[in-house]
Amino acid sequence: MFKAVIFDFGNVLCGIDRESFVRKAAQYTSKMSADELLRALWGTQLEFEFETGRFDSHEYFRRVQEMAGLGPSYSYEEFVEDYKRIIIPNPDGEKGLETAAKLGMRTFVLSNTSFLHASVIFDNEILGTYPELYILSYKVGAMKPDPRIWLKLLEYARLDPADCLYIDDIEQYCQAARSLGMSAFCYDFCIHNLSQVLNNMLQ
């Protein structure tokens, strides 16, 4: 039935731990608490512009530094290393990717993400090896649920929507993929075994 499985990155192929980052960054400012910094960085225009490639990581650091009042002792290099640690392993997601590939599926990553987080993909041999193509919001200038991000993948991969199974942890994004003619599964790492799900759906 399917020719390809398209995986989201955050909370599917990897885990996300934003709280550890904001707790660390908040140590360098008396202007914002960790909770305030969390709300200021995600779900905002700043996130949208960074993750659609409107500016690079140096400019992102400058804007966060100015907004949060980060002290000069918090260097760009230290900020980057802390920010990249938001991405944590999800062995179940990695195993799901391997399972799809071993079942003969073409595999892809499609994600709302920045350069800093995308760079972590290639520190992981499984995530950096199996996918045929990475469609990343900061590269293509569009973020889910904008249909253009899925259409870009279909264009590059020369696939029809009906060929594709899309995996995401956010139901809104699954619905957006379905509206284009894809099948979609909303994954929750707390309750699902992704390999088992894919074995059931792909065989």
C-alpha cells in the first residue's frame, strides 16, 4: 500500500527537553524566570522566524540575549551547546525508523526545526543514515501545518500523497497531512511501540 514513511523529528525520532535548557539559561539573567523564558521562546514569532530560516543562529542568540537580558558570561558557544541538548534520544523512534527501512519503505524526515537542532541529527548514526531526504522548515521557509512543507517533499521525492504514511506527535499536523491525501498516525512515545505500529500498518 505504502511506498514511503515520513517521520517528524521532535518527539518522534528524538525526545524534546526544553525545560532543562531554560533552567540553564535563566541562571544568566535576573530579568526572566525559566518559565517566562520558555513561554517567550516557543509558540512565538521568534520561534517562527528562526525555524523558517529568516535569520541564523548568531542572530537568534543576539535576540534571545537582548530579550532575556542574558549576561555577557554566557557565550554564544555555550548557548549553542545548551540549546542542542534540548534534543534527547528516543530509542523507540529510532527503532521505528529502522523497521520502516527494513520493510522496504523509502524513509524521510519532515520537521519544524532550526539549524541548531537539525545538526544533532547527524550526531546519531541511525538518524543520519536511514532517511533518504530531510525536509526541514528552516531550509524550505515553511512550517507545519503549512501544506507547502509536505508538497516540497512530494516534489523532491516524486511521490504521490497516497504513497505516504506520515508519523507525527501532533494531531493537527497529522490532519494537515491527511488533507493532502496522505495517511497519518499520531504517535505518543509514552503509549506506543512505533516498530509494532509500523509492522502492523506496513505489512
